[in-house]
Amino acid sequence: MNTWEYAESIESSSIVNIEKKYGIFIDGKFQTAKSKKFIKTISPSTEEVLSSISVGNKSDINSAVDSAKSGLKIWSKLSGTERAKYLFKLARLIQERSREFAVLESLDGGKPIKESRDFDLPQVAANFFYFAGWADKLDISWNTKGLKPYGIVGQIIPWNFPLLMLSWKVAPALATGNVVILKPAESTPLTALLFAELCEEVGLPPGVFNLVTGDGTTGAALVQHPDISKIAFTGSTAVGKYIQKETADRDIGLTLELGGKAANIVFNDAAIDQAVEGVVNGIFFNQGHVCCAGSRLVLQEDIHDEFVSKLEKRMQSLRVGNPLDKNTDIGAINSKEQLNKITSLVDEGVAEGGSIFQTECDLPSNGFWFKPTLFTNAQPSYKIAREEIFGPVLTTLTFRTPEEAIEISNNTEYGLSAGIWTEKGSKILWAADRLQAGVIWANTFNKFDPSSPFGGYKESGFGREGGRHGLLSYLKVQS
Amino acid sequence: MSLTKESQNTLNWSSTVELIDNLRVDEVGLKERVASLATRSIKKDSKLQALNYIVSMCDLTTLEGEDTEGKIGQMTAKAIRPDPSNLEVPSVAAVCVYPALVSKAKEMTLNSDVKVASVSSYFPSGQAPLESKILDTQFAIDQGADEIDIVINRKAFFEGDYRKMYDEIIALKEVCKSVHLKTILEVGELRTYENIKKASLISLAAGSDFIKTSTGKISNGSSREACYLMAKAVWDYKTVTGFKAGIKVAGGIRDSKDAIRYLVIVNEELGGEWLHPDYFRFGASSLVDDVLKQIKKLKTNAYQSSYYFPRG
Amino acid sequence: MNEVKKTYKNYVGGKYVRSESGKTFRIELKNNFYEVPLTSRKDIRDAVVAAKKGFAGWQKLTPYNKTQVLYRLSEMLEGNIDTYQQILEDSGLTKVKAKQDIKMASDSLIWFAGMADKWEQMTGNLNPVAGDFFNISHQESIGVIFSLNTNENSLNQLLLSILPSLTTGCSVISFSESNSILALKLAEDINNSDLPSGALNIMSGNFSQVIDDVSNHVEINAMAIYKDITKDEKIIIRENASKSLKRIFIKPSTSGLESLLPFLETKTVWHPKGR
């Protein structure tokens, strides 16, 4: 059999310079944390240790808040134009050091360099460019002069798109005149630490951007601090609920961007080949570590076999392997815990009666890996059809009528995103009106833009990030 | 090596209608997929392998009013031995010429594996009655052509007379008998992705062994999107009939980098089996020189100039 | 007698060109003389051809790209502050006033750069029509704009006569008179920026000589007159414009969202919603 194997094409990691140990970033510079606790951050594709990072404690959070207070004094006196200029400069620097950031992101988190280079980093720069341009025109953003920044904002971000999530949080917060204390995810702190260096380089006034690394305890300390006026959190629904409960006795702003179990609906009049691409992208992009992943394929029964056969063929061409290989499509699972979670849910899926298809591929012996997986013959009651797996696992459910498709899609506590595949325009609009999801992709999937508001319905959270509407997450009505 | 299939690879008209009814292609999604395939990084051995594939898949082409027997002599020599300084480089698959030059081309390639392909059917426009196209084709075959490249009747296509387009190809395939038939779609004129897919499926159903993107005579030649679409059509056709057709891309593929991107599409959409001159061809003239330069660069690690390679 | 310091050229279609008439006029700045093009009707015709191409090129860029291009222009300007400072002082401004003007110009450019990917979110909207219809109104750029600069010696005013139309995606023919040096100098920064050729053209001359040609030219989609003109001039412009319904804006606003609105054409699209 004739085959053409692609040779390795490795992106060199010599461009990054990782310190052995990191402190926290407050008062405009790196400092030793008060907490003496450190944890290791590893590369999930090789399990090699990359660095030691501080686990910030209550005392560190207090220092960060003090720093933020000073920062706010300076920041609130600057004009919108001045704030804009800082953000434009940051955007520029990010562009210039894109390659470095991309390699670091792939090393620390496990995602393919192709994604971090072609998706994450360009989006990061774009977010800073976009929000820079709002800083000096807030007065006309919502036709009202009654909106003001919160002041000190606490932000907690996840490990699936570390630097991108940083840009979604930090850019609008600073543009609107707030100052930030950011807590990156435990397993992926390195690009945030490099970003702090850029803040130093552009001369961002001390205290405007503060970074405290750590684990769940650090996040809790941040959430609990009484002088934080607003909290923005992206992560699991469970932790989101905890935060809402924990802050019940305070009048603070809160935006939550949580989990999802999105339905990707394929009608029989879809452009099938492109729908296959969209479904594959929907669940296998970023190893399925995506809150808005299209993890349920809601497929019209009369095209089931044809579609599944094309889907399986397409899945087989996905390349799983070294994130730094430019030809890798699917990288490593972010952590051992996540891998265990995925594995157990998949095992349950098989036990419940789902038929499983997994691609044939060689997995490296070190690191955390999972093969692209497809379940058919699954029922809406199965755990794999209800619980967020957060991995490269797609569950297929069938429908017969358009109403049924909507019912099945809405039959979940989540409501972050949905996909609609049909070439009939009126059906797209009809379905979009009825789907309970904050982001609806028609004949496409996983499209993001700084100008396009993103956020969920129901237990996928509340508040929007991005766009004109995203500004409202960081502005409050002046009382 | 036989590239020919007798009429078992045709579909009757009513089955063909089923195939082409309700064709749906999303342009934006398709472009994204093709762009994504273009990010493959082909290096080292896999690059050398690809470069050698490309040479072996080339149909060296000259289709000019000013072609003479002398010109054919030069080109066939190059076709047989593209790089005299490196005998590891394979011959190209074929030479492609106008019917008047077929017998000379045949004479010059007699003791080689290089095939002689001839255009016909009133190439490139196809604006002539079927009888003339049959005569044109028969003449080329009588002169010794191993392969025939015809053009589809775009007039019929754009007038909505798909049956006429289909019947013409059936008729010309009958003339060809066991001579390998490539059908040129002229994707630059068809423009929309639905048109390209429709024309591909009709051509396959009517018995084409290969579908080909372009005549190379208009400014919009081949595109990777067209190649991807045609690959989808070939795959769908194989799913329905079991028949494996081939694809030829021609018109505007000037360098190795681009050619390798085409191979990636074929590799990932159809599979390794299609990476063979029996199933994939490049219609090219200057492409071969760039490939030779790249092969030499891989061996010597130095950028090359075209004066090292003989003119064809 | 001081020598002629420099001959400036018009900047049209990404190239520096003299007037086809060969004519120039003299501008004196603090004891130095400069010869600048006296734009003729044929020059206007050529500029419109260039601006049409420029419009097509500028339209191809995404709003994000446009922001980046305009931001980069601000970076170019930053690099040449001393030159602009000198020209403004030579034109009679005090050092302090010149500095102020340049700062305002830079802030204006930043404001409009960041507006290129925002205005659509402020001007378009869905319409709540009765019935099962999706109905959206969105705005498109009008096209080729002829912009007449004020006679002020001000980099900020010059930019404000260009940026509103440019930011909304139109291509611009910017015309200056006695204060042309500043504009023709700006052309050099424009040339070094990533603005597509023809998107922004800079010309000098005497407006009264070309008023008919400009207001009669059907392919100039709108005229934005930032300078004070006489009543008679307004009449000429509006009467000529009426032959093709050219849009005319006399002294439009130069700041805020209002400054962009004249250069937008609203398009409303309906689509049914049904299974």
C-alpha cells in the first residue's frame, strides 16, 4: 500500500526562556511571594518539569489588592486615550513576540503549535487591539454617560486557552478603566508570567495589572477579599456556583463563563462535507478542551449512516502527537486528572451501551493522551450525552423532525453554544430563535472575534465577553 | 501499465441525476479546510518523496500555435530524462500536445515509459458540434495517442442541458475505447463550487477515467479548492460505484511548494493509493524545473538556478 | 532672495505626481518658498480613477486590518513629529500651540484607528418588524469622497477632514490650498503606511479652479467641505451635484460618532424565519 508519511517538523523551543522559579507580579514588578509554597508546572506531553511557581496565599492577595488600589489611583486619572495607547503598545508587543508565546503555550498546556500559532496568538493580539480602541470612546459605546468602571477586578482563568482567556479578561477590564488582579490556572501559568514582563516593558503604571499564581486556595482567597468590586471567572460550572454563593453577602459585579454540552445539529439538507468538517472542528479542536465544544452530534436520522461513515474517515486523518510538531492536529490532554476524568466517562459510555469508534494512532509513551473518540447508538439519557467530558469525545444522538432537534438540544442545564447545519436560510433563523444558547454558529463552528459577544444561557454562566456588549461586564451603572 | 477501464465505470442517466440533484457546498467552510491543509509542513524525507512523486506525475505540456516537431523533440527528451545529472529522478508520466504533434511525440517517446496525451474535442473552447469533436479525437488516437484530454461542453452546462454534456462524454469515451480519457472541467469558468462538483460527477458518471481542472488557456486555472472538490466527487463516486477515478490539476501550478500542497489534499482526502501517476497528474511546463531545483537543493543544501537543467 | 526649497508633488494612487498641466503655485513659509502642484481638472480625473481602485483595495481589508493600518499610520506620525512641528512653527504657530496641535492630531488618529472596527456596532441594528422575518439594517461605505480641508495651519484639522470618511472604509481625495505643505508632507507618512494605493490621495491647488469638475464628476460619490465657502460656491456645488444626486456635506462634524454618519449608506435585508 502506497503511503506518504510526513516527517517530523518540530518548532524549536529554544526561543523560550523559562525561569526555574517564579514569584508574583505586583506593584509593577516581579516579587517573591509571601507564601513559601511552590508547585511544579509540567509539560503534559512529556511530563517534564518546566518550572516552579508560587502558590499565592491570603497575604499575597492582600498585597495584590494594595497594589491594585495604588494602581487605580493612577489609572483613573489617565484619559481614555492614554489607556488606549498602553493597550495598543501591548498589542504590538504581543504580535512581535507571538512565536515565543505560542511555543510557550504549547509546552505548558499541550495544545498543538499549529493552534497556538494560528489561532490563540492572533486572537490575543486582536483582543488587545480591539479593546484598546474602546478606551477613548466609552461615552458613545452605550449612548449613556452613566456607566463607570468597577475599580478593582479579580479575574480567574482556566487552562484550556491560557493566554487567550487572559486577553479576554484583561483587555476589556483595563480599557474600561479598571485595574486587575489575575489568577491564572494552576497548570498553565507561564504565558501569563511572560505577559507580565510585557506590562513592565510598556511601562504600565504599577498596580494596574497584578498577577498572583497558585491553586484553588489562591482563587478562593481572591474571591473572598472584601475590596474586590467585581469578579470575572471562567471555569467549571461547579466552581462558578461556589463563587456566586460565596459572594452572596456582597454587592459586587459577577460574570461567569462556565461549562457546556453543545449540540451540533446536522439536518439532512446540510452541505455534508462541510458539516463533517464543522463537527470535527467542533469537538476535536484543542483536544475538546473547549467550553463551547460541539460535544453532542444531533444528527437527522435519514443521513445517519452516510454522515457517520464520512465522519469516521475524516477522524482517521487527525494526527495525534507532539504539540511542537507543526503537523500535529491533536495535542496532549492537559493533566493526569483530566485524562482520568475522560477515560472514566468513556468507560461508562461503553458500559451504558454506546458503540465506540476510536481512531487508530500511536500514542507517545510519556505524557497524557486520548484518541479521538466517537459514540453512536447513544441515548439522551446516557451520562456521555449529559455530562461535560471536556475531551476529544463526541456523542451522537438522532432526531427526526426539526422540533425534536430543538428539544434534544435544549434538554440540558447548559446553554453556551450550538451549531446548526443546513443550507436552508429560513431554517437557520427559525432554529436560532428557539435554541437556548448564547452563541449560535450556523454552517460554521468555533468562530471567535473580539467584536463578537460570547457567553452562556442557563448554567453555562452569565455576562458576555467581547464586543460592545462585553464592555458591560466591566462597567456598572453609577449609583 | 493500463490506465484504461472499459465502460463498467459509467452510471446510467437516472442514477447520475440522483447524484447531482441537491448538491450542496458551503464556500467558506471549504476554503477553510483547504487553507488548513496548506499548513502541513513537509520536510526532509517526506519532502524528497513528494518531489519525486511530482516529477513522476507530471504531464509535460506544450499547447501553442507555434509548436513544431523540433519543439516536441526538445520536450520529449526532457520528459524522459528531466535531470541528466541525477538519474534517480524519474521520467515524467506523459507529454501533452495538440493532435498534429502526436505522431512526432510518439516517435520520440517510443522506447520509454512516457505516455503521449493529446487534447481533443475542439480544445480549449469545445464550441463545435459533436461530430467534429469525434473526428478530432479519432484522429489523435489514429496518430498513436495513449491518452486523450477532452473538454466538457460548457455551453451545454450553462444552458442547463446536463444530459447533452453527459451524452457527449459517453460518445467520446466510445471513440476512446481502451484509450485513457481525461475530461477537463475548466473550473475557472464554472466558478461556483456547486458547478464544479456537478460537472465532476457528470463527467465521472459518463465514463471519464480522470477529471481535470483546466485547459491552462484562461487566466483562472487550477485551484486547490477545485482539487479538493474533485477529490470529494471522486470519493463519492467510488462509494457509489466502486470505481477509482483519477484527478489532474493543470494551469497555474508554478512551484514545488504549491504542488506539494496539492499532494497533501490528495493524501488526506483520498489516501496514499492516489499518490501515483495512474491516479494523479500535474499538467505543467515550468513546474518540473522548480521541482528539480528543490531536489538538488535537498541533496546539496544549496539554492539552485534553472540554467543547470536542460530546456524542454 | 531665498531659493526655492523644495517642489512637493501630489500623492495619487500611491505615487508622487506633478500636475499634468505642469503648473505650480508658491507657498511661503517663514522666508522659504515651496512650489506645490496647481491641480487641474485632468488631475482630478486621474485622482478619481485612483481613488476607485483604492476604494476596492481598502474595502478588502477586514475592519481589524483597517484598525491596524491606521494605528501604524499613527506610529509613522510619531516618528516624524519634529518635521510637523517645524512646518507648523514656520506657518506661524507658536512652539506651544504647534505641540498642542500635534498631540491633538495624534489623539485623533488613535480615536479613529480604534473606531474602524467599532462603528458598525454603533450604527447597525436589527429591526423589530412585525412578522416572521429577520430584518437587519447595516451600513456600507459610500465610496469615493472628495474632502476639502480647512485653511487652518493644523495637522489635527487636516486629519479630521480625512479620518471620518477613511475610517468608515471610503477612499479619500483630500484637497488643500494655502496650507498644502502639511498635507503633502503627510503624504510621505501615508506612503510608508500600509494604506492600499489610492485609498488616500493628497492634492494641492485652488479649489475655485476645480469646483465644477469635482462637483460634476459622477464617480465622486460625496463631497465633504470642511472649509468655510461662500454662498455662491455652495450653490454651484449643490446644483452640479443634483445631476447625479451626489451627496454633499458642508461643514460636517469632525468628532464623535456623528462625524462618521455622512459616509455611510444603510442597507436593510429581510429573510423569513421558518422550518
